[in-house]
Amino acid sequence: MSVDSIPCDIYVDISNADCHLPFSRLSDALEVLQVGQTLLAVLNRQALLTDIPTYCQQRKVRLVEHGEVDAMFYFVIRLQDC
């Protein structure tokens, strides 16, 4: 399995992004995501692994899946109807 094989509607690579930039990119992507669609966020920094689930909880989006493939960490996020 590779990250490219994970189905999604929007792909966001937040690898090598500093400070608040990963969350800025995620927020921008969530703005265009439609209810029921999924966003695949890919990163290479283990430091964000606990921050992304917290971010999802705060934004009230569903973290569907997460894991590691080919030294890349990934998160599949789904926008739900409020």
C-alpha cells in the first residue's frame, strides 16, 4: 500500500511545513470540502501526530483513519453534517 492508493477527494501535503502552516493548509482545504467528502493529509513529522486528532476534534470533523506508509504519516478526515 502507498499513500497514493488511499482514496480521497482532496489531498494536502503538509510535510516540511513549519509552525502553524500545516493547520493553515488543513483549514484552507476544509473550507472547500463538501459534506461527506474526505481529505487526505500527509506529513513526515511525527511531532504533529497528536496535534492533528485534537485539531479534528476542535473543528468537529471526523478522523476516519490514520497510519504510516513508506515513512509518511497520513490522516483521512471526513466533513460531516452538523
